[in-house]
Amino acid sequence: MQIHVQVGDVLAAAADALISTANPWLNLSGGVNGATLAATGPATQEELHGYLRSQGISAVPAGTVVQSSSGNLPFDCMRLRSTLSTIRPLKRTFLPSQQQLRWTFTTHGDCRFEVPLPQFEP
């Protein structure tokens, strides 16, 4: 396997597909998706909402992959994977000895992991 790392605007790099996470309502509202909306205008957003209407649903289940056109971007298509609800907070723990706050999360299959937050400054 060969891996190529490139720094730059992901929306300007020609590729077969842009793969991005999405919310269940397929709203292009922030991050890469927000930049996609700004670059392509409303057509891609309308296509995604049209998919929801055609399926008779208001949101897709977590883990669903939806393909759309890429508007004027240099990709053959875009693939958005719904991720909301696949990871949920389980508990928050403050570790006084380390002055650190940790979140414990659980995913599908009850796989747990911890995320330390930046140093706590009282």
C-alpha cells in the first residue's frame, strides 16, 4: 500500500470521490461539508435532501453512506457517511492528580475509549 500525504485544500484536489462524515439529516452545515456547500451552492444540498424525500425519511441511520454528485468540484462524486449517534458520551471524569478532564465514550458494540481534554487551569 502506498500512502501519499498532501497539504492543501481538500476541495481543490482532483480525486475519484470526496468521502466525508455527515449528520443524519445530510445537512452540509460545517467543516468540509460547509465548505462544499459554499463552493457548490445549493444544488448538492438539494440533491441530498431530495434523497431523503425519495426514501420517505427525514434522516438516515448512523453508518449509512449516501452518494451525491460533486457539483463543480474536481471529484466524480461525494460519499457522505452519517456518524451521529455512533459515538455517545458515557461519563466524564476529572483526575485531580493530573489536573485533567477525561470523557469516556461508547460506540456500537459497546467498545469504550477515553479522550483526555487539554490541561485544566483553575
